[in-house]
Amino acid sequence: MRTVVAYEAGRPLVLEDLPVPAIGPRDVLVRVSASGICHTDLTVINGLSPLPLPIVPGHEGCGIVEEVGSEVRRVRVGDRVLASVSPACGHCWWCINGMSNHCELNPGVKAKKRFTVADGREAGAVCGCGTFAEAMVVDEASVVAVQTDLPDEQLALLGCGVTTGLGAVLNTAEVVPGSSVAVIGCGGVGLSVIQGARIAGAATIIAVDMMANRREAAVAAGATHTVDPAEGDSVQQVRALTSGRGADYTFEVVGRPELITQSIDMARTSGTVTLVGMPATTDVLTLPAISTIFSGKRIRGSVVGGSQILRDFPRYIRLAEAGRLDLGSMITHRIKLDEINQGFELLTRGEGVRTIVV
């Protein structure tokens, strides 16, 4: 099957024919129909994540189950499924205590070597998925069967970006109606945060981004105000829009230490700061001790938006079916598998919102 492989950090991806990975007792073979290109994939192929190369990128995907292992019980052949950035077994301590985004299968699923690449080496798959291929073999804990008329290209976005952003608002921060929200970074995940704030009933939603096209997309997604960092200090601009206090809730969706610090400074006293972006493994965050403690601000990391995929994939699909969550507007480019490097060029330049491989 045709498969995209990242061999060297910062080098173009390679499309080659590889054998279909072996299917273990708990594994599922899925014919991939659509996959989103996420910034996390860019971090991986640039060598800025803990994941070793070579690796098959891609983790936002959906498709049809073609084969299942002997112990698989969650899905059947012919099911339409969503791949998840994070597995959920459904029965470990984390899963039964409402924290399946920390499922104990996480390390093993994500570290498993699935592929034998052209030079004979073993390669893993990003997040245990590897959706930049004609088919993927994944642990059954990484897929959820869905029943909906939504198109594949929209469903694929729920595998990571939309679920991470929407969940950060509804699950991690628990934004309340009438509140003020500031979002740093308005790519696919950031726009999902903005949509989540709108769905949650926030009265003031401030989108902060350097790119004019992304600020425009943020307004279309529900932002009430925009901030261009080139026009002055972003923190002061946000404070000016929130009666001088700062926002009730702030979200950093880029993954850069200096922007994380900004998101903390943008929050009001006793406000909630939610960290969504993925930093490089070498990044370090330094905060002033006194003001961090006495401000009373709550700083929360958000892993996959705190989403519980068995519960939340169906919930987010219902929001999309009802027209409250707009998935279609987030897709700005569609490419084929052999155009994957062009897709990452679009992401690197910040063009559009989400590129989908179909």
C-alpha cells in the first residue's frame, strides 16, 4: 500500500509502497478515506518531538474497517470509524475515572513499530495511527465506530484538532455563559477553541493571531474581537477589551513558551489559563513565583481537550449535525496522498485552516 514516511528531520516526506502491517489479536485494519494535516505532525517530522524517525505521520483520520484481530470487540468489518489521537481501552483506572485521555495503553500504543520501511528499518506511526497511508493498522482502543451522514473529510477533523480545541473549552476550562475568552493562535485547533467558546455561550471572544486571514476565519467562527500582535502589546490589547481586568479564560494554542507567558498575563486575577499547544521537547517555561501564586490564576494543561472519545466523539458529531459546530468551513485545501509535501508547505506558511488528504 502507498504510505508516507518521514525519514529525516526537516527533509521532504517520501511516498512509497510498503507491506500492510501485520494484524495482531487486538488490531484493526482500516482503509483510510480522509486525513487532516495537523501541526503535531509537523512537529514530529521536524524532529522536535520525542518520537523517533523514521515514522509514518498522520493521526486525524477516518475510514472503513476491513479486517479485525481475533480479540477485537469494539468494531466489526464494515464499520465506519474515527481514529483517535489518544486510545481509550474503557476499563483501566484512568478510563473508568473519566480520564480516558490518559489511558494506560497510551505509551504502548504510540510506541509500537507498525511498519517495515524500504531500507529494512522498523517504523512507528504518529499517535499509533499513521493515517497518511492508504490503510492503517491500529489498536482497537484507537478507533470509535460512528453513524452519521457527515462527510469523511469533516469527520477526520474530530480525530485530533477539533476534539482538542472544543474539548479544551467544554471539558478542561469549563467555560461558562457570559464570560470572556482570549485565544492565542487561530489555526485549526484555535478555531475549534473559538467555536467551543461560542457554543459554551461566552459573551466576549478575542482571537489573537499574526495572520490576517486567520483573524478573519476566527470572526467567521464566532470571535467578537481580534488582536493583531503587530499593532501593539497583545496583553494590553486584550485587557483593553475586558475592562482592564483581563479575560476570564485564556487559551494558548501554539505551543511557544513566550506565548504561554502571554496567555497567563492576559488572564484576570483568579482566571483560568488553558495550555493546548504542543511545545518542542527542549522548551522550558519560567514564571515569576510571587505573582503566579498570589494572582490565584488556575493554569491547566489540556491533553486532547480532556475529551473522552467514547463519550465525546458522538457528542461532537451531534453538535455538527445540529449546525452548532461548523466543520466544513475549517477545510480550506484538499490534496491527494502524493501531494503531501505541498500540504505541509501550506501548513508551514500558515495558509488556510486545515488541509485534508482525500
